[in-house]
Amino acid sequence: MPARAYWQGQIRLALVSIPVEIYSATKSGAAVSFKQIHEPSGKPIHYEKVVTGVGPVDTDEIMKGYEVSKGEFVLLEQDEIDAVKLESKKTLELTQFVDAHEIDVLYYEKPYFVVPADDLAEEAFIVLREALRRTKKVGLGQLAMRGREYVVSLKPCGRGMVLETLRYADEVNKAQGYFREIPDQKPDDDLLDLAEALIAKKSGRFDPQEFHDRYVDALKDLVERKRKAKGGKVIEEKDDGGGKSGSNVVDLMAALKKSMEKSGGAPAKAPAKKAPAKKAPAKTAAPRKPAAKKRA
């Protein structure tokens, strides 16, 4: 477990308080970062804190300021900001429980691992974890971390729990504005059957190890080739294989069939259309026999 928790406090459910620690569940170590370099000297570029008309300043002369009007700032000391009282500053009170599917994926932001802070907290922690698991609910509350307050969700994860920060409603764009121009029409049944067959063919369990950042791999390869080239250009012209989307009409049925073949499936056939039922020949009435003559 990491030496330092991202947040320490307590989860409160009614009168029950559970001391916990929170650790970041993700990392960004795979990214390739660059520094700006002064080419003639080969040394990194540094940035100085500069005030217009004054020049470079020391860091101990810098304060945080909030602009209340153009060019007018209210200056705040860091200890004044730290002293802001919030009920959620060291407490996550679970105020509501919802089904997980009720939270749109657009609201999820960042996950954190939640563990009991000590042995005494373990029993209550396990009870809450299993209660959430049995009821298939997600706990909601608000929590202050690193200078802002978040809406958060809490749910079971193995032996522990996962807390996820959520975006506020005004931070999420309404989808209608983007989807308005998409036609509201029913797709062709044959095309839909082929698409479903292709999805079924490629379905499987999610394994994150199967995916890696190909762009990062390519950048690392570029750095290595550049190092070996000792300053020479190593740009390679490559065809990205992307076709132009223009006036060419795409035969969607043919494309789906070809995709099925490439994925290892048998050549997909569109469902055969039923032949119209043949009409039965009309029955002809039997000729009537002449009526017998009555005897006088």
C-alpha cells in the first residue's frame, strides 16, 4: 500500500462513523512528456515568475487573488483558504443510495480505492461494503478534497470499496444539442441482423491487458531511432490507410459481410425473403343434373 493516503477522514452513515483512507486508483505513468530545450546550448528552458513593470519576483511575495472586477483582486493567504469550514472536509456523509445504472457514465470522473484506516474500523467497513453489495446500491455524498468539494459515489470492489468523484450537473453538456440532427429512423432488418452477428462474433470478456497506448509506443520508438541517428531526420512517410469520406456510396451490406469473413465467421448471408404464397386455384362448381320430370 502507498505510504501516503490521498485523503483521510470518515464515512458516516446516520450515527455510524467509519475511519477510512483513500488512495488514487489510477496512474498516468505511461504518457511520454517533453521539455522545451534551448537548441544552441541543449539546455532546458526555465520559467520565471515575472510582474509587468517590476520584473522577476520571489515566490514568497506571491499570493492567491480572486478577480472581483477588471484589474481588482481580493488577496487571500493560504491559511485563510485552508480554514474554510465545510462539514464534508473530513467526513463523507452518505445521504442517498441509488441503483448504479441510474448514474450516467458522463458524470464519472476519477476513481479512488477506499480502505479501513485501522483494525477497529474493519468490522463497520465490511458491514457497509456487504450491505451495498446485497442491495446493489451505490452510496452518494459530498466530500472536500484538495481545494474543492466533490459529489462522490461509493460502491463495493473486491474486499474494499471504490469512491468515484462525479461531475456536477452544470459541468456536463446536454446531449440533445449534439444528437438533434441524427435522423430518427428504423434501420433495415437485414443490416441490423448482420451487425448483431458481427458484434456477437467479436464479443468476449474485458481484459485491459489486451489494450496499450500505441501512440506512446510509437513515440518511444521515435526517440530511440532519433538517438541512434544522432540528430538526423527520421521522419517516415506512412499511409494511414484512411479513405476519404466523400460522394462514394458505401454498400453497407457488402461491408458488413466482408467484416464477418475477416473476423473468422462464415460468409454472412442476408436472411432469405419468404416467397409469396401461391393462391389455390379457384374451385369450379359441378354441373347441375337436370331435374327429373314428374309423371302425370
